Amino acid sequence: MRRLVVGYLATPSGDDGLALAIRLARTLGAHLDICMVLPPDPPGASPNSSYDDLLAVQARKWIAAAVAAVPADVTAEGHISFHESFAAGLIEETQRLGALGIVVGAAGDGLLGRHSIGTVTGELLHSAPVPLALAPRGARTSTVTRVREVTCAIGDRPGADLLLDLAVRASAAAGTPLRLVSLIAVDPVRAALDSARIPHAEPEPAYAAESGDSLSERARRHAELTLEAAKSRLPEGFPVTSLTADGATVEAAVNRLDWHDGDLIMVGSSRLAQPRRLFLGSTAAKMLRVLQVPMVVVPKEEIYEPHD
């Protein structure tokens, strides 16, 4: 049985995560595990202190209300565990339950964009061993019940094949169209710095000094090859498309794309990530600033295996 863990807090951000988790569970036919992690008793505290009792009682009420909010067509149960770190406790629960991914509300207290990474989300983005789905602020107000389309941000760095493979499998399992996107950021400041590079300095990667047209052409060729690879792994006639989007910055390139309520985007981890761990790269972080749809970050060596 497929299982999804949602890290729940009785806050607007927690409700955003729960709403996205319900949508993903319904789309994938997965069981939903709503997990709340409480702090353990502080050293020297009485295990029967009134505060601990009140907190546990309130947590059970919060979890019960969250489970009751899940529609009847999605199976769900609640879990309460104790750990000094919410993120670490959530990862332990994910491993104990054998869940295929974690869902959280991404918004913290910041005001920048629809996503603003909170402390817990930041920790998960550097340590989770499974794909992490980030719900943007306001996801709880959406009336969409299923994922409409999966967008995969493709690249040519190590690990890109793993991301593509997971995106293909996720789209096939959900029966949703797959869109492959290659982003091109042609930064005029970077181009000026390249032209003024000090002689004999360590050379930049070959693509750094390319013109915008060269970058676009290389990205288009890569997108075409990736499209063919995706088609070879999908049933004949499965809806899959590819395109490139360019702009002066990553943010500008992302804003050139059409997005609809119910879409989500999948991105890979930074090349700096430890094996089977997440690490949000700079490109994905820039995308997160302007995206209004959920983002799924995939570990460097993802270990997703669907269960019947």
C-alpha cells in the first residue's frame, strides 16, 4: 500500500500541507498518515506534569480534527510521536511507516512569494531521504481535488535521469499529463563578467560563456532528447510534452510558463546533496520564490518504490 506522510501543525501552513497531501493521496491512491511531532519532556521534568498532559490532550484533538477533515474517499489516520526536532521526528515516522514521501506546508512567517521556507521545512530540505512536497501558502483554499499536470524541471547534471524516471512513474501512476521543462537564464551581468574574465584564470564551464542563442539551442536539443527518453518509458499515446523557457533570470524564465491550479513541479536536489538525501539547489530555490504551485524535491538518489 502506498503511504504519504504529512507533517501536521494546527496552523494555516499546516492546513496548506494537509490540503496538498489529500490531493496527492487521492491522485496516487495512497493512504495518508497525518503526523504530529511533540517535544519530549525536558530534563528533570515530571512525566506527569499538567503542561505535558494538556499538550498531549490538545495534540490528540488537533490530530482528530485533521483526520476528520479528510474526505471519505481518502483513507487516513493520525500519529503522535515525540522528538526534540520536528523534522527528525517526522523522518523517523516516515521510515517507520514506509511512506513514499513527505508533505508539508512550506510557508513560514516570511512575506516573500507564495513559498517562504520555515525552519522545519528548511531542515527537511537538507535531510529528508524521500521526496518532499511543499505546499504554497493558500493551498488550503484551492478547490482542485486532483493533480492536473506534472511538470518536471529537466537538466543535464548527475541525477537528472533519476528525476526524470520518478516523474515518468509518478505521472503514469496518477494518469496525469507530463510536461518537461528546460529553463534558460541568460543573465546579462554574468555575460559581462565572462567577457571581462582575467586571463589565465581558471576557466568556467563551457556553457558559461555561451550566448543566449547558443544556450537556448542547446537547451532545446536537450529537451528533445529528454522527451524521446520519457516517451520510451510511457505507454504509447501518453500525454507528454517538452518546452524551453528563457529569461534574464531563473525567476523570469519560470514566470514565462503557464501554470494552473492543480499543477505541480518536480525538481532534483543539488549536486552537493548527500546520497539519498535532499539539498535544495540554488536554481530550485530561485524557482520557489515565484512559484504558485506545489514543488516536489527529489533526493539525489531517490529510493521511491511504489507499493500495491
